[in-house]
Amino acid sequence: VLQISDGTGGKKKVVILGTGWAGASFLRNIDTSLYDVHVVSPRNYFMFTPLLPSVTCGTVEARSIVEPIRNIVRKRGGAFRFWEAECYKIDPTSKKVHCKSGDGTNADANGEFVVDYDYLIVTVGAKPNTFNTPGVAENCHFLKEVEDAQKIRKSVMKCFERAALPNLTDEERKKNVHFVVIGGGPTGVEFAAELHDFVNEDLAKLYPDVKKYVNISVIEAGEHILTMFDKRITHFAEDKFKRTGIDLKTNFKVVKVSDKTITMSNPTTGEIAVPYGLAVWSTGIGTRPIIMDFMKQVGQGKQACASN
Amino acid sequence: VLQISDGTGGKKKVVILGTGWAGASFLRNIDTSLYDVHVVSPRNYFMFTPLLPSVTCGTVEARSIVEPIRNIVRKRGGAFRFWEAECYKIDPTSKKVHCKSGDGTNADANGEFVVDYDYLIVTVGAKPNTFNTPGVAENCHFLKEVEDAQKIRKSVMKCFERAALPNLTDEERKKNVHFVVIGGGPTGVEFAAELHDFVNEDLAKLYPDVKKYVNISVIEAGEHILTMFDKRITHFAEDKFKRTGIDLKTNFKVVKVSDKTITMSNPTTGEIAVPYGLAVWSTGIGTRPIIMDFMKQVGQGKQACASN
């Protein structure tokens, strides 16, 4: 494993992990005349997350919501270095981060290298949280990265094409265009609304025979959706969903997802299983393993577990 | 397997296989007042192939070069039906085509159905021809479909990011940004030219340290490239390549491709193996198995083999 240590001119070396909101803002503003700055991230662009749900339906093109990090490097006169790699281990004792290049296809190098630092800025963000619900990782879409949105877009079209095939019963058609959003937070609600508009304004014209089978459901474990906002926003969204025909199932907790059905439970109904065509899991975020490990190392293990 | 036979009003039933140039033109022009028209294709859009090489470098966005078949259906007042499925067997004796829906994920149906026809229009096109060269299918990119172009685009960026990593020797950097085009026909030449412009006009600014390692090679088994056109076009292209630094290797036949090297042979040099970062295979097209099978059934087996 190669060791990188090219701090120049006696400047302190600052290593930034991640190119999301925090990482990109930091590197746009840090004074590179005072610090030797290196950025490590598996993603060579910053993404404007609020528009991500719009990419799922083609309202906005993926390249319109990203800014290449190398553009930022260039705007700042090449004053810092960027490496597309994932940091898989932080060693705070020897002040080193262990990194690995994302995909090793056709590369001779094993892709591993070590970067030492004086100051480490950890902005790697979080990962989708499945709460270990069985079948979620295998069968659900997430909506966290650009690739996720592009996959959802393809899947939505596949669902419509499948529902239009000649060899299906009405039940099977319904199943194929039953779109289920699990989690009534901002991501899930935005996606459900975007999909509703896409179906009614665009797809209804292209798939006139399929339109009548479409159903969009939002499943929320709590009593209300968008509980992180003012109550008026919650009520507005719930009313709007009711008027536009989005099926809102509150107080339902999803306990299992198979390739054919989503099983959810509610104190009144018990467990029920509904067939679906596409499911998006958006119940919130969890701590990445590397951060869990780092917090344990610096004595914050219990807090990390509690906040997860 | 469900049998589809919904010819209405005594009209003869025309089934079109494929949505490429021939299929899409035919269905835009056929008189649906005289015929009951059905279209079957695994691709629910027509693609404007001449712009496909531009998608590899992001000059043109993929959605700009496609026209959804369902748009055409709509423009023609819903006068024909489209099914996104692949025809895997033609039965000319009983006048039926056997079809299968592309991806069965989450579908209860096995995706198979049979369509009968009075007239069958076969416009399924061809497939890339590897001439059974070992390792090509596993290691090379093709440039035939929109997905191919999008994959190439991602791979080009990966090559640059890998070549920029800190843990590489100069040799490894060179390898990662050695772009090899196999086949000097229109597709390969267009791609090489497009990539050359992309590298010099855009990527050189974003990867100033990588630029000097980049090499684009075009390998052609014959004496010249673009032999299907007027000789002046061939000479112009070859001169242009020489001036712009694209390495043109004529009289070299590729005999093997591994994940690290491309092996080619020439009467003078014998076999040589060159390391590469990305390879695009564009040596021409071959007959699809379904068409081979169909030609044998109608007694054209030998011709099919000969023309392949």
C-alpha cells in the first residue's frame, strides 16, 4: 500500500472525506494558501439533492443537478487535489486514512492507498436505513444517489410496459403499476407527488389502457407524514394526497418485502401483504460502518449506536 | 402460453418485429384503415443511430436521440398496438411469433405470449459481430445501443479518475487512459474522433495531470479505414488522424482480448499484446440467432451462413 505524504511548503495538510453539501462547501471556502488540501470521495461530483426526486421521472436530467468536483478544482486554480476513492478506514492514532479506488476493472493497481493528514474533515454523510427489515435491500429502490434515481426511472417505464403486455390478468396489471413508497418523509412525499404528476400528465397519454390500473401508495409507520415540518405542511400534504388519489396508509409498519409483496402491520388489521410493481424505501438514514468504527475508536461508540 | 388473436373487422393482421429504421418507417407509413397492426420489440423507442457516438462523450444526451414508439402510436390515434417484448421464435408454418417480455422482475406472468399474423415484417436488425474472438464479449464495449453509449461514457470517466489516483506508476497511468477502438468502420472512426475532441477540449482542462498519458488507438485488420466510402474520405480521415495524434494501426488483426491487454497480429511483427484502459469493439455486424433459425426454416440456411 502506497503512502501519500506530499504536504508542501510546511503547510498543514487538510484531508476532506466526501463531496456532499458539507464537503463541497468546505472545499469551496477553505484558504488553500494556508493549507495543503486533499479531497477523497467515491463520487467525483457534488449533487443538488433537493432535485433528485425530479430525476426519477425525467423532469430534470441527472447532469443538470451535479457539479463536477474537478470543475471546482479548476475554478480554484488547481489549488487542491481530488481522488475518486472510498475511505474505508480512519486511523486517528497515526492520523492516516486508508482509501480504495471504487472499481478496479482493468486496473493493475489494487486501488489501495493511504493518505496522512494534520486535520481530517469527515463529511461522508449517511446511508439509507433499512432497520434490518427482511427483503428491503434485495427488492426496494432507494433514493439517495443519482444512480438510484436513474434506476427508478427505468423501473417505472418497465412497470408500464409490463402492465401493457397482452398476457396478463387485470390483477397482474394492477400489481405491475402499484407503486409503493415506504416512508412519509420529504424524500418519499416528493417522489410520490412527482410520480403522480408524471403518470397523470405524461404516461396517461402514452399508456391509455394502463392508466386505470395505476395506484400510488405511501406507507408511513407514524400517525402523519412530514412530521419534521410545521403541522400546516403535514395537513396540506395529506389533504392534497387525498384529493389526488394517492393512497396514504399511516400507522402501518412494513415488516417484510418479498419480490412480489410488501407485508405491513397495524394494530387493527394485523399483518397484511400487498402485491406491488415498484417499491421505494425512504424511511430515513443510518450511520455508515466506517463512521461507527471511527466513533468507537474515539470513544463515542455508545452514542453512535444510540443515535442510529 | 397465451395466444393473441384479436384481428378485428376482418382486416388482415400485420405484425412488425423491431423498432429500428425499417420497423419505425414502416409503422409510420402503413395504412391502419386497411390492416390490423401490431408491433413487438424489446426496445420501446426508435433511435437515431448516427448520433450514438456523440452520446459516448456527452455531446448529445441519450434522450435527445430517441423517439418513444408510444409517441408514434399516439400521433396515429392509437391505431396500432405495441408490446415491449422480444420475439425469440418465428413459426412460419402456423404463422405465429413466440415472444417473451424482457425482464420478468416482480412480474407474476412468465412473460411469454404468442402472436399470430397474416403478414410478418421482420426488422430486428443485426448484432455486433465478434467473429468468436476470445475475450471480446467479456472485456470490450460495443456501440450499438443507447445503453452501450452510456456505459462507455461512464467508463471513459472512470479511466481518467483511475489514471489520476496517487498510487500508480507512469506505466499504469498510460494503461488506464489508453483507449482502443477495434474496427475502422464509420462507428469506430466516429467514436475515436468524438473521444479525441472530448479529451482535448474538455477533459484536458479537468485532468491537467492526466492529459499527457492519453493515447487513442484505432486497430483495423484491412489496409485502410472507412473502405466502404469514396477513397477521398478514407484519405482525409487517415490524414486527419495522423495530424491529431490518433494512432492508426492498419493491417493488424485482433486475436484475443484479456482484461489487461489486447493481442493483435500482423505479418511483419507477429503477435503483440498492448495494455489498455477501455476497448470498443466495432468490427461490423452479424446475423441474430432468431434470423439464422428462420432462414433455415424457409430454406435459406446456407445463404444466411454465407452472408454472415
